[in-house]
Amino acid sequence: MIAVLLGLAVACGGPPSAAPAPLGLTEAANGSTVHARVGQQVELRLGSTYWSAVSSSSPQVLQPLTPSSPSPSSPCPPGGGCGTVSSTFRAAAAGTAHLTATRNACGEAKPCLPDQRTYLVTVEVSR
């Protein structure tokens, strides 16, 4: 009986494949190109509450699931920006989208250097 069931599973293409694991992105991915598959979640976590909301250049390709939300951490000195900003997207269709966020301050009365002001990751989604 088991052999028959195994034979049927192989003949029918096997069991359905599980959804791809979420793709986690942090500030370390800034400036890079990453690859996702349709149906995969892309979870972005930036390490400061000074980051703006994260946006997708092509919501048809990379659909926002949760709005950007800051999560302050404590203890934190006033103006420290301690915590994270997180967003989740779903790879909805094949194509290319850019995830972007900006910030002007990197701490209280501490402007960001030019290379610290923009977060940009290119996400190439395939089937």
C-alpha cells in the first residue's frame, strides 16, 4: 500500500512544495540586489527609528502587507533613535521593485552622512 501511495505521489509530481521561507533584509543589504519568488514574503528591519516608512516602487510586484512601524527600544537616551522600523511585503508578481527609505538624522542633533541617508534594495521577483 505504501509503495502504491509513493508511486502516485511521484507520478503526480510529488507533494505540493512549501512556500519559500521569508527573505529577511536589514541595513546590511543596502545597495544590493536580492532575489525572491512569487508568494515569498520580504521582511525588512532597519536598525533605527529615524528611518521613514519603507516604500515599494512597484506595489504590483512587491505588495505591502504591513505598514512600516517603528518599535522603540529602551533604555534609550532621548533622541537616540533606538529601536527598529519594520515592514513586510509579499512578492506578488514577477518583475523588479525597489524598496526605499530615507532619514536625515542619525541621532539627536547628529545629521546623517550622505551615504547613511538612503536605503535602497532592488528586489528581483521570479516565478
